[in-house]
Amino acid sequence: MKKETKWSIDQSHSTIEFKVRHLMIAHVKGNFKIFDASIYTFETDFTSVEIDIWIDAASLSTGDEKRDEHLKSIDFFDVEHYKQITFVASTMVSKDEDENYELWGEMTIKGITQDVKLDVEFGGIVTDPWGNEKAGFTISGIINRADFGLIWNATLETGGFMVSDDIYIACEIELINFTKKENMMVLETA
């Protein structure tokens, strides 16, 4: 019988970032500083994964205070009324033999939920020098911000728009096998 494994995000080795085209010529990048997740698999089989990720929308940072204030306003994320961005998934399927997967789930931004597909590159599982079993992932995808009610924009005199609709998601996630860690702590105190 397979055992359920609980994983936790290693906050110091994980990032959730995004970028969007600005003025039709360059990208502006940003990230979220506060996030966490509930993640379960059967043993270390990540195709059996159940994920519930929540992101503090107000922790958004692009490196520019005025832009961040605008992004947190009602024009975009409206963090006063919609505190969290969530992603809930239970379907991860193999794309090829090179440890590449598709992760399907429901993303909710500003109270609007949409089905989303993310591409996942599995980096592998290792044990760190302190005995923690860790798994690494690179996650990417594209969502349309208008699908989530993030519709503010301005038309440029030269044609086109100030902000594109496509948002590129880029995450580096390192997980800790929390079930194994809990078992080690029990053994150490016994």
C-alpha cells in the first residue's frame, strides 16, 4: 500500500515570478514575496499530486513603488477586496521521457476562476546535507490577464496598448518531504 507524502515549499529556495510586455517593446518583471501551499503525493509519484497554492496578492513587487501601488489597486489585482491568488490542481501528466509534465488546475484571481495549464520541468529528488529529501521544479505558463478581470490598459499613439494581455509565469519551486522530516523528528525525540 502506498503512503501519502506531504510536501512543503522551501521558501528560501523558491520564487513565483511573472513578466508582461510593456509599451509593446520590452517586458516588466515582478514577483510575489509571500506564498505557501498544501501539497500531497503518493510516496514520491508527482503524477499523483494534489496541490493547493495560495499567494498573498499584496506581496506583489516589481521594484517600482508607484507601479506596485497601481497593480494592487482596483485597476488590476484590487488587493483590498481580493487578498489571495490561488491555484488548485490534481492533474499532472507526462509530456515526454525527459521529465517534462503538464500541470492542469484552476487559478483564481480577483474572484474569477479559470482552467490553466502550466508546463513543469522536474529537476529530480535529492537528499540535502541535513537529511532533508527535496524535489525541484521549474514551472512556466502563459495566462491572459483579461480572463481574470485585469483589464486596465491605455492605447498608444503609435498603435497597440501599454500593457499586453499575456502574462508569462515563471516559478522555481523546491519542496521538502515534510512527511519524512516529521518522521525523522519523531525518531530523534524517541
